[in-house]
Amino acid sequence: MNFIKYKNRRKATMLSLAIVSVVFAALVTGCYNNNTGETGILGIADLKFPAFPETGSHAVVIFSEMHYSPAYDDQEGPTIGPPSDSVPVTGREIQYTAEEYTLLRMSGKSTNSYEQSKAADIYRINCSVCHGESLQGDGSVAKYLTRGAAPANLIGGSSADATEGEIFAWISYGSRTGFALEMAGQPNPTVMPTFNKLLTEEERWHLVKYIMAKQNR
């Protein structure tokens, strides 16, 4: 038993000596940063050794990233958005031409999942503040808008004659004007948000069905 302990102690001692020898060699032949432990040896190797910071509560730092990694509270910046070419977990939404949107129809999946009460909530939360509870463009903030067109009347006008796909496109791209500008590759200056970034495809189709039901279609 004592022989085994001696053997293990000897191995530990040899390992320690090896580490010290490597560190010493790095100090002599390389560039060692005692605060971070980063070491470059003759331009052929970049290593990370234990650090011996001159200040701070940790005299010896073995895993420096565990002591000095940045930490942020909830909702505290800086925030990091998704990469510009990232794909949502639901998959990338297909973009159509203006003519294709005109012919676009709600899928059977969206039709089967439609519930009027839930669609009414989506409308109330996202649309009623501008378009009003009556859907006629008389929402509570409509009179305070200082730029762009007034909120559309969703019961009459062009909305009453629009196809399912057109209403879906107007919701997705922020109004009829916003959709036209998107198809022309121009920036959208309208007040209405582009809901393809705020609501799922299914939620927007449910809004289409809700609006058309209010139009008695």
C-alpha cells in the first residue's frame, strides 16, 4: 500500500516538474503574460498556462475564463441579435411576387387551426390601436399620427375587394403601400409595422380570415 502511495506521489512530482519545466521554457524562449497565462513560443505555438495576476482576489488562476468572463443581468445590454442570414426554427418563409400574392390562399393547416376568439385577440393586441375595434380605421392613436397615410378602413375600400393573398401581403409588409414598395425593392417609410417580423405566418393568416369574416366574406 505504501509502495502504491509512493509511486503515485512520484508520478505527481514528475508531472509538476514537467509543468514547471514547460513554463520555465516558455518564460525563457517565449512571451508569457502572467496576468492571462497566454504564451507564445518562438512563433510556432500558442499556449495557455496558469496565470499569476498581480492584482485581484485570485493569486493563481488556472481557468481564467471562469473568473473574468463577462456577465450580464436580464435585459441588460449589449444585446446580440441573430445573424442576418439565420433561419427561424419554423423555417424561412417563402416570398412571392406581387402576382403570386394575389393568387395565394390560406393553407388547410391554417384553416383548421383557426379560432375566432384567438384571432380576435391577435387583432385587438396588434391592430385595434390604429384600425379600431370596428376595423374602420378609427383606432385610439389614429388622430395622433403625423406622417404617412391614415389607418385603412378594413371593412370598406380596397380591403373589401382584396383577395386573401393580398390582405396577407399587406399585413406582412406593413400596409398596401409598404407591400408595393417591398415589391419594388424600396424602403418602407409607412407607420404600420411589417408583421412578417412580429407575427407567425399562421397568425397573419388568422388575421386575414378574421378580417374577411368581419367583411361578411
